[in-house]
Amino acid sequence: MTESGMSRRRLFGTALAAGFAATGCGTAQSSTAAAQPSSTSRAARPVASDSAVVAKTGPAPQDNSPAAVVARHAGEQPRQWDVAMPGITSTFAFTGKQMALTFDACGGPGGNDMDESLVNFLIAQQIPATLFLNKRWIDANQERAARLALNPLFELGNHGVAHRPLSVNGRAAYGIKGTASAQEVVDEVWANHERLSGLVGRPPRFFRAGTAHYDEVAVDIVNELGEIPVGYSINADYGATASAAKVQAAMNAAAPGAISLAHMHRPQGGTGAGMIAALPTIRAMGFTFVHL
Ligand SMILES: [Zn+2]
């Protein structure tokens, strides 16, 4: 089996201690259940003489259309604001020494480039990764996005429409104003959900908000829309600002089940060189890189 074939869908809850340098560490819970329709148990019920009546009296499946999700969460007041909390996947259920690499393409002014040396290195070394693409980046890089979508090394995740922190009441992170209502949260997720569905041929499974910040209502909304909010356990390039040496040092936190966060849109930064230096060493330590 190839590394990229060893995708793991079962997610688990223990966040690693490493990596939450600036933001504090929470505990991620399994979030797959929230994305699953709950029809199995009802299908197993005994059939009464009038099965039509039984069908009518059973609980209705939750409507997870964007409009229904907005209506369900309108006006809810959140209490949390962080990069890690229950419902966000910060680590994954590993088998042996596996870790997952994620790279964000943030899009917008200053964020629409691609680090070709990094992406070409991943391809040459056959290193799988999950790439979180912002809709503005896809729109500015349609040929590149189509090529990445065709390469089985890469799983494409949703990095939002306008790269806003995911809040229902306008919380900001790093000076970037967040979404300000349940409707704006859904809008930030959904147009790129549809864009990626068209690009890849199936809906994206994973979401990461711009700045990776969420409140707990937004986390619920993303899960109900069928995407799993993904955080990280290794902050590898500090928002694409770190030097190559600092990226390489951050990747020393490689651990089974770790999810690293770095950026692929800034070829002039240190991320590419740092990763190209670090990844062969991590492999030599016996790690394999896998999809989430
Ligand atoms: Zn980003």
C-alpha cells in the first residue's frame, strides 16, 4: 500500500502537547459522527402492521442544508474562541509512526502565489499532503488547482471563501475580522465547498478557517455542513513568516498522529526550504506521511 493509500478516516481525541506554542492546547473530539446522517438506527426498527404510520412517527433526519443550518444556529452566543476545542481535529488516529502534513494557500492580496519548489519536492518524493485552498487562490490559479486536484498525492480541503476567522459574532484573530453571524459562517464555508466539489468531483471532507480560529457555534456549523474542522498540533511556519531554520526546528516536534500546519503560497518565505530540509530527516526517523 502506498502512503497516500493509507488515509485514515477515523479520528480521535487526544491532542498532542507539542505545537500549540502561542495559542494553548485543547482536546479534539471525534467529529465524524456529527457529519453522518442518523438513519441507520431507524432502519433497524421492527416493522409494525402499518409501516407508513411508523415512518411518519419516527424522528425526522436533521436537515443539514445551508439554509437549515443557518436557521438552527441563528442568534446563538458562543463562549469559546480558539484554534483547538472539541469538534476540531488537531491530531489523528495513527498506526505506527505516521504523521500528516497540511499546507494552506490563503489567497487574496499577497497570498495568490504557489511555492513550486515545495510542491515539486512533495511530488518528487511522493509525499502525500492535505492542501487547504482558499477560494480566491483557486480562482487565481485555476490550472494549478486543477492539476493538484488530479494528483492522488494531494487531498484538497476547504480554506474558506474570504479567509475569515470563523465566528458568529465578529471576533477577530491577528487583526483579521471574523464572520459575524451564522449566515456569514455558512457563506464563508459553502461557496468554496461548491467550488471544490466541482474541481475534485466530490465534496471536500476537511475545512480550516482563515487563521484557524473558531468559536464553538462555528465548529458545529462546519460539522453539520459535512466538513471536519481541522486544526494542527505543529505550527510549522508561523503564518509563513518563519525562516527555513525555524521551520526545520519546528518540525522536530514530529510525532505519531501529529498534524503540521504550514503554507504553500509564499515562495519567498522560509517554508519551502525548511520543509525540504526537514522531511527527509523525519522519514529517516521511520515516519511515513499520510493523508488525514
Ligand atoms: Zn490561511
